[in-house]
Amino acid sequence: MKKFTLPKSIIIKKNEEFNEIFKKGKIFSSAYFIAYTLNNDSVKVGFTTPKTIKNKPQRNKIKRITRELWRKNYRNYILNRKIIIISKISLLSVNYIELEDDFNKLLFQIDKNTRS
């Protein structure tokens, strides 16, 4: 049975990379997500939540949902960029289908910008 996991090689973990993308990157937003992007040869992604969410289990749940949305949908787009996805707290108040639609809209915006 094939595992459909998120490859560890595409995840951004270093603070320097996060800071570079925040400083030099373009911003895209949707109702439940904000994305900072920077051109790159291949896709790399980092996930974060706002510091205003003090409850750690809530922050981790938000990041898990966002990672799952990314894992299921990123192959449908051409995203040769470094991307940081920031999830908003309001994400917890809607169902998964609505989140997936919103996330796909965000990825479409990024993809459209990459091609032009």
C-alpha cells in the first residue's frame, strides 16, 4: 500500500528561510489563509499560525488541517516557489469542504501569478 504523506524534503523549517520569505515575498490572501511566496526552482512550503492563539492544542490542530489541505491539493498546481501559509483562527469555525474550496482559490491565485 502506497503512503500519501507530505514529503519532508519540501517543508521549510529554518528560521532564516521564513524570515527571507516574509521580507522579500509577495502576499496572497483568502478568507482563512494568508500566503507569502518567493520564486524558487522547486516547491517548498512552511506552515504557521498567528501568535495570538495562545492555546497550543488549537494552534497544532490548525496546522494539521492546513498541512492536510496542502498534501491533498498542491499537486494540482504549478508552484515553483517557496511558500509560507499562515492559517487564521476563523478556520476552526467552518467545515472542511468550505476550507478546501478557499484553500484551492488561494493556490489558484499563486499558480496564476507564477505563470504570468
